[in-house]
Amino acid sequence: MAKKFYECPHCHKEAVSSYQKIFSVSFSPAYCPQCRKQSYVPIIHGLTMLTAWMIMTWIFIGLAIMAGMSFFLLGTFPALIVCIDRYLLNAPLVARDPPIKN
């Protein structure tokens, strides 16, 4: 499977890896190896992903209780992967400008 890269908002080259994008936040941004500038995924996309995953997890918990089969709880892992793909990897990267020095 080929590694997927995402477009840097500074140089517009596909250089930011999936791993960097998933774990990038404003206080720990992803670095583009091409232009060495920083970018991150806005927190609202991370919160949306967590909310969707929690709802799906509770659905699987309800199914497991109703059916009396804890096997349904294994569905939470693919649900996490789907939520990460849908809400974090499809989210735009935002350019982070360096702090202004006085």
C-alpha cells in the first residue's frame, strides 16, 4: 500500500504524511519536509471525530447488550479508523505562522 501524503498550505506540495496530519494540533504542528514550515488541523475537526466515534461506540455497546454478545464491541476499532479517515484526514491543514518577535 502506497503512503498517502497531503498538501502543505505553504508550498502546495503533497509532502505532509498521514501520521503527521492525524497528530497535528496548533501547539504541536506538522512540519513540511519540503519548505520546513508548520501547519495543523483545526481542533473542531478533532472534536467532531471524537464525537462521532463516541456515538458509534455507544451504538455498539447497545447492540452488545441487546444481543448479549460482547463480540459487537470489536466494532469500535473499525469505527475509530472510519472516523479518523472521514473527519481528520479529509480536514484541511491550516498554515501556522511563526510567532512575532519583539
